[in-house]
Amino acid sequence: MVRALPSAHTKRGDMRRTIFLSIGSALFAAACGSGAPPSQECSQLAGGSAVAAVRASAGTPALALDGNLATSWNCTSACWIDLDLGTVRQLDAVAIAWAGLPATRYQVSASEDGVSYAPSSAGVGASCQRQPLSATQGRFVRLAIDADAAQPGVAVAELRVDASDVPTAPPTPPPSGGPVTQPPPGRVADAFGVTMLYPSVSGGESWSMPADPRSDSRFNPQNPITPNADGSWKMKNAQVRMEVYTSTGYDGSKIRTYARDTLAAQGYMLAPNDWRNVEITGFVRVNSASVPTDDVTWYARGGRHSAPIPCEGSAYKGGLHIDGRVRFEKESWHVSYKNASYLQATSSLIGRWVGFKTVIRNVTVGGKTAVKMESWLNDNADRVTWAKVYEMTDDGTYGGDASACGASAPAMPITWGGPIAAFRWDNAEDVDFRWLSVREIQ
Ligand SMILES: [Ca+2]
């Protein structure tokens, strides 16, 4: 397999290529539905948007789209390759599988007309990578390598773009000077004084953060937390997954199947009282973040998200980015994402309290079970003034790769409950939090 690749590389390059191909082969087998889900490292390359055409300044660009890691688009001097998505789309990321040594640096730009290009991102090559793009729309995505970085020759085995539909009209306009949606009259507050948007299920699962969450068997912050003087708590970690369990608790070994059609039929993953139709509430103050485009995310509809058991990691994830953007993500399994488009909901979160809610609940669309997702923001953290800042429904036509976990329909909605609801963030190294809750709602 290695011998079939371009040979203009050093021994170091060959070693890296061998490692990559062993991962990549499993990846593309899985992408074709004939094997276990791919490893975490390269799984971002399994998806990608449909490409209508491809062109390049040199070489054979189609070889970067043929699904074969043993073939590649090659160049030895300044060069570019363009993916034409056929229509203007919201561009989220490019995924690049370099064959052999990656380019030492590269640029990604986007264009609506294939003539005028605007820079979107730049990076340093790594053998298998996903390069996020700044909030960009475009039809053409160009990967360019300058002459110095192309020496002694670079090769791209596979290139993909993650894109989503451009929103024609925002579901709800972001607040400008005040909230656009007030909770309906008659709603009541929870034990923290935080307005509950949807009524709880009588006798249903419900969890509120206790005064000292360190001794709560249903709350697993997984990292040390410390109390603040004002009653809030501090987390200082670059990778945070604070898990909340139902009253049943979490024991992954008791999950009997991850087969998607079975989960959809029985309605849960671990137990009938898994978190399913939920309102997840949390307040945060991000004091510092090394990656201000990253997000805090409240999510549910699966178990633990880990590489060894990819199919346990299903979720809908409501994200509030530290730069004020919001969106939802559908994670068919860990890690296979479909990302919705961003909306700008507020200004930077740094140094101030905000409240954020993720609401996930099943609805019926066209006689079939669909999933409605909402994000709500309490921008001034008064606990009462909530505005809906995002809304979407997954009716079974919204992306996804559930076939890798045995589904008969790849885009099937995640209609089942899961044993874990979670408060997640990465690359925000000092965050205070309070008033967390998860409730099963009507
Ligand atoms: Ca190829």
C-alpha cells in the first residue's frame, strides 16, 4: 500500500504515511458501511459535503476525491486545488488527509463565484487533520500551497469540506437591545429562581446541582472543582465533561445494544428513564479561554463519548460559543458530526455571567418522530429574561451517519434517551458555573 504512493519523500515521511494508511483504510471501509466505526483520529474525514466538481492548477485533482487513500493529488511547486460545492453553502471546516509529509503550511480561501477568493483559514500540516473555517459562506473552497511549502513535493490523498445549508431566515432574530421572546406567563422558577421554560414531567427524572456538588453521586465533573465565595463553583481545566446521571446512575456495561433501529424502537439506550425530552440549564462565567471561538455545550441523547465505544456517543449538542455565536450539532456517533449554521446571538462571554439552556424533545412531523432543538440565552443572567436564540428540527432528513452504528437510515434522528446529560467545554481554562439543572419535560 505504501509503495503505491508518491515516493518523493524521506524515510520519515514513509513512516508517517504507513501509520496514517493503517488508520485511513479502516476509516474508508467504515465510511462505506462495511465495518466498525473509524478511529477518532481520522473520523472527521468520513463525512464531507457533496462536491460537484474539482479543479487544480496542476496534477490530477479527482484523485483527492476518489475515496482511495492510495491515490493523491500531487504538486511540487506553488499550487492550488478547488472544490466546487455547486451552490453557496455555509463552510465549517476542511478535512485533509495528506499522503506522506504534509505541507509545512497552507492556506484555505473561499469564493462564491470561483473568481474572487477571500482567505478563510491557514494552517500547518499534520498527517490527518480537520481545519475549522471562520464563519464563511462560499461555493468554492481552495486549498493553496506556496512554492516553499510545497518542497520537495506534497500530496493530498483525500480532501473534504464540511458545509451546511445557508440559513434563508434566522429562526429567531438575535436580541438587539432586549429579549425577543419572554417565557410564557404562568411559568414558574426552579429552586435557584431560574425560570423553567417547559413544565417538568410529573414524577419524571430531574436533577439540580446541590449546594456541594462534590458529594453528589449523580454529578460527575471528572475534574476537581472548587467553591467560590458567591456560591458558584470554579473549573480550571482545558477539557471539561461534567456528566449528570439519571436516578438509575450510569453503568455502560449494562447497555445491551447500540443498534440504532433498536434504540429508536425502545426509546432509550440504558434504561427507560434515560434523559430524553430535556431542558438543560446552566450559568457560566468564562474568565479565560485560549480558543475564544470554542464553545460551552449542553447535550444529551447518548452515553459516554469515547473512542473505544463510538456508538455510545450519540448526542444533540446545543453550543454557545465564547465569541457569542450559537448553533446545534448532531453527533450520530463519536465522532461523526453534522453541524448546523451559526447565528450570532450575543457578544463575547468573557468575564460575565450568562445563562444558557438546551432544550431537546421529540415531536411529530409528517406522522414520524422528529427531534426539536432550541437554545435559549439569559444574556444578563437575571435568571428570568430568556430569549430563544436558536431553533431547528431534525425530521430524519438532516445529515448524520447512523449507518455506521447499524441504522437502516443514515440520517435518522436521535429519538432515544441516553443515560448521560452533560455540560461540556474545551479550551476555556477558567470557568465559573452555577445553577445547573436537567429536567425531563413535557
Ligand atoms: Ca485519493
